[in-house]
Amino acid sequence: MCTLTVIPIRLGIGMRVAFNRDERRDRLPALPPSTHKLARRRAVYPVDPVGGGTWIGVNDRGVVAAVLNRTAGFVLPAAGGVRSRGLIVPAVLGTDDFDAAVSAASRIDPAQYALFRLIVLRGRRAVVFVSDGRRLSSAAADMTRPFLLTSSSLGDKVVAGPRARLFHALMETQRSRWPTAQQDFHDHQWPLRPEVSVRMERSDARTVSRTLIDVTGDDIRLSYEPVFDIAVSQAA
């Protein structure tokens, strides 16, 4: 239940990552971002007090990692000793550089976690990993153009189409202002379809926070905004 976008910034030498986190209304609020000493690096990320991990973060080498739940059209038997998916991101960010982070991600045992998608990126390089509960597949992603990943407990296919069409429409109509278009996308809610909106709202869940990461060379910035009010946007 989340949405991640990436856009090139600063004349193509940097990237901006935005992440809407959607959660159950009864889940404890996350702890705000702080600096964490990992195996070989320092990283900044918010913390989920339930699992002790995080959904997104960036380390001092400018490597970003983010994990999204995956809801497929099937249910696999639960693996014994299932671990929190929030532990994946710190394990990846504790490595020395992008290649090492990708290598660490490729060694994840998907049987230990519920279904997920993981993206590891730095600059124009990115790899997306997809778990089916037994195997982990991976593919390089194009970071020269605006990029989108999204999920929902309603079923990823339920929200993927509407959100992708909105994203590409905003990016196309505001080609000279991608940062503005990205913000508009993450703020968007259809009045008659709040449950499939990017800024999501349902009786049992809602968008609870937004994380923004800018990486341009050695300049690394992370901002975090709790979101508890839902702004109604244009009709679908």
C-alpha cells in the first residue's frame, strides 16, 4: 500500500525520490527520520516501531533503497519465521556502493518475507527486485525518465492502471516542471475514488506520510512529512 516515483533533476545529474506510505489506521505512527549506523555506512530513514525497520532510506554514498508490499492475484503459504520486510532496506543500505547494494539485495531469501518489490538506485542506475515468495527476480530500470512503482492491499492491478495514467499525463503536460508534476501526483485524490488514489483514503487505511529524497552528487537530503488530512483533488 504505497507509491514511489523517481524523476531526474538538476540538468539530469541528480534524482528526486518521493514515497507515499499508506498504512492501516490502527498501526502505530512511524518514528521520524534519524541517522543510523549500519554495517559499513551511515543512513537516514524513518522507523516503523512495529517491525523496527523502514520502507525507504538513503545512505552516505547516495544509494537509495525502498520496499513496497506486493499484492498479487494469488496467496502463497506463509513461510516459517516470517521476518518484517522493513528489515530489507537497512541491510541493503549498509553496503559500500551501488553495486554492493545490488549484490546484497540479490542475496535476500524471499521465503523469509511476505511478497515485496524492492528498488535500489543511485543516479541513473537502478534495479528493481520482485519476490514471488519463493524466488527473487530482478531487472534494470530506466532512470532517465520519470519512473513509478505502486501497490495496494486491494490488489496492485486495481490501482496500477489509474495511477500510472495520471502519472504519465502529469509528466507529459508539465515536461518542463517535473518536480511540480511529481508533487501534484503525490498530493492527488479523486473525489469519487479515494481508495485507489495516490493520496489514498479508506475506512481501514490511508496515506500516513510522504518521504522525499534528493541526491545530487554529494548533496543528499531527506525530508519527511506526516500526512493525516486528505486534500480532495480533481475528478477522475
